[in-house]
Amino acid sequence: MHWDLLINDKRFGLEHYHDPKRGSRSDFQRDYDRLVFSSPFRRLQNKTQVFPLPGSIFVHNRLTHSIEVACVGRSMANEVAAKLRHRHGAEPWVHKLDAIGEIVAAACLAHDMGNPPFGHSGEKAISTFFSEGPGRVLESELTPGQWADLIHFEGNANAFRLLTHQFNGRRPGGFAMTYSTLASIVKYPYESLLAGDKPKFGFFTSERDDFVRVASELGMLPLPGPQGEVRYARHPLVYIVEAADDICYEVMDIEDAHKLGILPTAEVKELLMGYFEPERRDRMARVMAGVTDPNEQIGYLRSSVIGTLVEKCAETFALHEDEIMAGRFEGPLVKRIPEREREAYRRSEELSWNGIYQSPDVVDIELAGTRIISFLLEKLIEAVRFPQLNYSRLLLAKVPQQYDVNAPTTFGRIQAAIDHISGMTDVYALDLYRKLNGMSLKINN
């Protein structure tokens, strides 16, 4: 792959309007601003990251997480760009590398926009509704690819759909994002038939041709599947977006768990100190000795850890640039950083799994979210399949017009139901669940 092609500000759906002239903002900056001012991005403030939405103690939601990922991603990308500019200084396209930070920041901002309510348990609830629940009866009505899309439902693929699909009444190209920003959010650039046992893929069958158009324009490497399925090597900037996400959710989840009293201060201190050599640990201990607030101490350590991981991931990207550009690099950047930091990150993952993701509050969210989403899917999919029924007519009247509940195909109507549910906030999904169950009804005396 070649940077000259990979960095492309052509807008999806507005190709015939493409104007290479630059104003006060680049097209990649416009991507970022367009996302910030969008309704789907604002709705992330009421979508669970890991812990229940805040009461007296503020923890991260999808919105704050995405903003932090964008900050970390921009910093990492700028470090990478500086190294690449030095390496490729004689190339006529070297100026394009200046845009890497802008592209990555926009992609980071968008990376979770396709996630349904209730965190990752929401994705699992949608996929298991079809693989284990009432949705199993639909398999015979769908193609193998469409069925694979549903039983492997993936928020990343849904983000690509959200950004590119022309919903009812909307303009062609969805958000009309630049090709480079779109490609930089697709962590798994292959279709669902190649997902295997893991619910990981990059685009639904309905957006397969759209992704191929973007990938071909950018010169991404095609890696066809065994039966000719669509598969590509990642756009190189995906590695930076992924690393920023990995760093933020791992380190920030630990800080949130500490604030909530799930993890003790001493354990978190020891864990985060493990990212540094002994001399620096001594200096950091002296700094913390002047601070009495445990949350401030952990905040200082968190900041230091993020700075170190950004530096090491940027170095790793630059070191392995040739492998990345050839589509041969395997695994995420955080798994290829130097041993001390890599081992500390592994211990963080272990603590998160055992001490955070199995905690009662997190499990309660998963149980409730699964119940709510499964119920809403059952009711909405029944309504779009049998719209002539009285209950269906009443329920479909509540669905926003942008979702094509009258699509000509069964899969299209199912997607309309999923589009609606995945766009809901936790609060709205819970409220609708209660209303449909008759538990939240206003009746005047």
C-alpha cells in the first residue's frame, strides 16, 4: 500500500463534488466537526461504556470514551507522522502525512457510533437473539451472508453502515465522510462469512460494495477469502485507532473501577507503576507523596501510563511500517510494544477481566440489557414482518421515518428494526421497554 493513495479526502457519496482546494479547515477536520455536531454522536452520552451510567460518581460513557480515544489517537498519530515525515522526506507526497492526526482523530470519534445500548452486551444480545432466540426462525428467509451478519452482529460494521447508508430522507453517502476516515474505522476489513467463531467483521452484506469502492480507491490490498469472500488488509491507520481505543478502555476502566471502590488503591498503584523502570517509579512515588487524594494519585499514574503507551505504540508502528504497508503485520500494536510495557498491559487486562468485567454492577447491566434488547427486537421484527396486524401498526408508528420498515426485502426490514434499536440510548430503550410492557403509562385521573 502507498501513503499517496491511502490519504484521500474524496467524500463518499459526493464524489462528483470533489474539490481538492483547501480552505481554513481540511476535509478531515470537517469530518471531525461533522461528527461532533451529529445526533448519533450526542446520543453516545447515554450509552453505557462498562459501568452503569453515573449517579453521584461520574464514570465513562460512550461519549466521554470516544472523545478521549480521539485525543489519544491524535497524539499517537502525530508522533507517527513525525517519524514518517523524516523517513519519507524526499517523496513528493510527504505533505499528505500531515493529515494523519486529523484522520485518526475523526475515526476515533466515530469508532463506537454503531454500538447499541448497554455496552458490548448489547452487541451480544442482538447476535444471540438470532443464533439462540426467537430470531432463529428467520434463517430460511435469508442468504447465508445475511444470516452471518445477524448472528455475528458487530458494532464496528454497524458504524460503517451508519456513516455510509442513505437512510430515508437523508442525502446520498450518509455522513459523506472522506474515504480515508471511513477506512480507518474498519478494524476487521472482511465480510461476516469469514467471522468464524468470533463476532468480528467490518461491514454488512448491504454495505459490501460500498466498502469495496472505498478500499479500491485507497489502494488497500485485497486478500480474497477461500470462497471468494471480500477481504482486505487493514488500512494502516486502523492500527493507530485500535491502539488508542485499547489504551483508553483498559486504563480508564481501571481508573473508573477505583473511583467506584471496586479496586483498592494499593492494587491499582502497583499495577500502574509496573509500566515503568525502577528509577522512574521512584520519581513518581515522590510526586505522589505530595498528594493526599487517592483519586488524584491514580489520575497522575493514569496520565503517565497513557503517555508511555502512546510513545511505545508510535515507535512500534514506525518500526513495522513495511510490514503494515504490505498487509503482513499481525495483531494490535499494544501486543508488539517492548516487553515491560507489554507485560504490564497484560496484567491490566487480567485484572480488568477478573476484577471489573465480572463485578455485580457490570453483570447486572448485561442481564438487563440482554432482556431489554431481546424484547424490543422480538416486537419490532414481528411488526416489520407482519405490518398488517393492529399491534404492528401501532408500534411501527413510533419508529422514526428514517428507518425503512417497508423495505422490499425481509433482510432490509430486519435491518430497519436493528438500525432503530442500535441507535437508542440506554435510557430510551429502557423507557420503551417499560411502555410496551405497560409499566410506564401516564393516565390522568
